[in-house]
Amino acid sequence: MKELVDWVRAREEDKSLHSLLVIAIFIVVFLEIHPFQDGNGRLSRVLTTLLLLRAGYAYVPYSSLESVIEQNKEDYYLSLRRTQGTIRTPEPDWNPWLEFFLGVLQQQKQRLEKKMERERIILGDLPELSVLILELARERGRVTVSEAATVSGASRHTVKDHLKSLTEQGHLILHGAGRGAWYGLV
């Protein structure tokens, strides 16, 4: 493991390989070393996220790498086996793993793009106050009439109208009644 970590640090310093290639190689070798009795796969995905964030890929936490790999489990194990079988030879074949790894990252990014496009479509048709209310509900996990009125500066009556509309459109769900009522995301 020390050799592997030192290799990654050296590649980050000298920039002789693209950061995505360094991360991919680190992960496949980490999994080949198999340093722990259990949890190496899950840990490798956490480490992938960490390394991608360190390399400047800020989108990573907003789309699940774990679910993309789960949907491609057969290809994951096949590419892993094919590359790991050659790692300790004079000429390792990195291609099976690199193609899988980069393809998974591409799928992860495409999923996030689709998710953002759906959000744009939904939010693009809403009034500004409604978008603000939805953002409050996302940030806080819930929103009340008085919170939305305070943050937006709109009247309680106007906020209630927007909350009612957002509930009818299926964006929010009402919990409770009267002064204790609050709204959460569906």
C-alpha cells in the first residue's frame, strides 16, 4: 500500500498521467492488494470519490457512483479480473479496467446532466417565489409559511398561495395543520 500511495503522490506532483488515469490505476491496484478482509469494494468507491474531488471533479457527490457500478456489476468484475490478472506481469493490461472505469464516470456524469435538465424544466416554469420556497425546503428539509415569508419578504398570504400551488403540482407535501403546519419535498 505504501508503494501505491507513493506512486499516486508522485503522479500528482509530476502530472505525467491524467488524474483520471491515476485514480483508475490506484483503484484497480488497491482492489488487487485487497488490504482488508471485508469492505474493500465500498472503500474503493469512497476513495474514488475523494480522489476525484481532490482532482477538481466537484460534481461527484451529486450523482451516485455506487449505483452506476451496481447496474454494471458484471462488467465491473470482468474488467477487474482481466486487469488484475496481469498487474504483476512485465506488461500489465490496464485497458479493460480503464475502459470500464472511464465509462462508469461518463455514465455518472450523464445521469447528473439528465437530473439537472429535469430540474431546469421543472423549475423553469415556476415563479421565482416558488423556486425560492423549493430551495428552502431542500436546504432545510422542511419549510413553514412564516420561514418562507421571512426569507422572501413576501406576505404570508402570497406565500400560502405559492405553497398551495406547489402542493397541488406535486412538488411539496403538507404535514400537519394550522400554525404547526410545514411542507416537505415529495
